[in-house]
Amino acid sequence: LKDTAANVPREKEFVVHLADEAIAEQMHRCGERFAADVSELDAVGFTALPSLRVKPPRIAEAPVAFECVLWETLETASRHIFIGKV
């Protein structure tokens, strides 16, 4: 699992970002597989800022950041789907 899929069930909090055209390529690159000790945000040149209500940081460059508390997890054969309460 990527870091997010491992962190969400443990921490019960996450941030969902919306990307605009200006950051779309960087956001796409965050989905690449990096070593566990490498920050995806640092690797693609994003700035992490403290969130207002949850522990995980938000991306400063993203125009929208939904701070979420885990509500439900759906597991399929190919992925984990996290549903959060904003």
C-alpha cells in the first residue's frame, strides 16, 4: 500500500485536495511510488502546511483542501476506498 492507504486507517484522518491546471502535473506525480522514507510532497515540489482541524498536512499550492475524518472504508481486490466526513 502507498503511505496514504496505510496511514488513513491508523490515523482516522486525511486531506483530499483538488488540483487546478497549474498544479495538475505535480499532483499526478504524487501518485508515483516513492520509497517509504521519501515525502511525495517534497519530491514533486509542494509545500506542506498544517491543516486546521486534522493532523495530516495540507498542500499549500492546492486551491481546495478538504480536511476529513474517516467515516467508512471499502476494500476491493484492487484498492481501498476511504470515505470521509468533511
